[in-house]
Amino acid sequence: MALAKNGSLFAKHLVLEAVPLVDPDNLLEILKAVYTEPSEYLSVCAEVKGAIPLVAIDEITFDENPRHYSSTAAYLLRTYVYAKAFQQGAKSFSMDYVAKLTGDLRPRLRLSDLRSHKTYSHFRGVVDLLFDLTETEPFAREETLEAFIVNSQGSCDLAVILGLRILARGELLTYPPGSSKR
């Protein structure tokens, strides 16, 4: 419910487009009742911009974990595009609708290409579009992923969350039995 009260895009997606198959506790209606529309989406755009270094990588780094780097780049692009579209009054999460509203087909096309071809060149097309849309000068992250995550702590929660997901390769981060949890 905290996500709904804070007006997150995830909660907005549920409120606008969820179709419950089974909802005996009427959770969707409760979510709709507590959902608070944000006054602006600038903070979402700032979080995406702060997380771009996660995917500002070379081909060697990409090849270590192409699935998670591709999904992270796609997530960042979608989130940024949706935030900008809702700032302009969008009423749907349909990428076709958003492309028509914004007059920019590039996000839809690049995401489709990346979904079909998880190659570095298609990944790089998404990252380059992120640089362009966020008006960020292209760069390559020089610090390790671990260092970037640590340095993002307290300043960009999205970078920390997505960075840990990349490190974990989609698995839960756990400590082996008997290890110290410092």
C-alpha cells in the first residue's frame, strides 16, 4: 500500500490496467482507493538518470551478464518514457499509445529490437536512447558495479535496487550457513 500512497508507477499500472482473475479480498479496489497521483514525475526521471551508470558499460562487461543488463536497460528506458508520458497526461501504459502521445517511436522500436535480439548493439541502442532522452552526455562507467552500488546508497535507491539485482543475477542474495553477516 505504501507504493500506492506514494504514487509509484508500478501502483499506477495496477490501478489503471490490472484485471484481477481472483480477488476475494478486493485488494485492487483497496489499492485504487489509497492510490495518490503524484503531482509530478520529475523524481522518477531523476532516479532513472541516477541509475544510468548501471548500463553505461562496455561489451566485455555486458557479455558477463547480458540478460540482466538488457532487462535493466529496458526497465530504465520504459520507466523514463512512462514518467515523461504521464507528465504529459497519458492515460495508459501501452507503448504504442505513449509513442503516439509523445510523437517518438524510438523507445518502442528499440525495446522491441532488444527483446528480439539480446546483443550488445541492440542493448547499446537502448542505452544511447537513454542518454539522448535524459540529455546526459554519453560515458562509460569506470568504477565496478559493486562500487557504484555502494556509492549510490542514500542518493539513488533505484540504482541500488537494480544494481543488486544485476549482481544477484535474479537470485536472492543469501549468506551461506555459518558465515558472518557483517
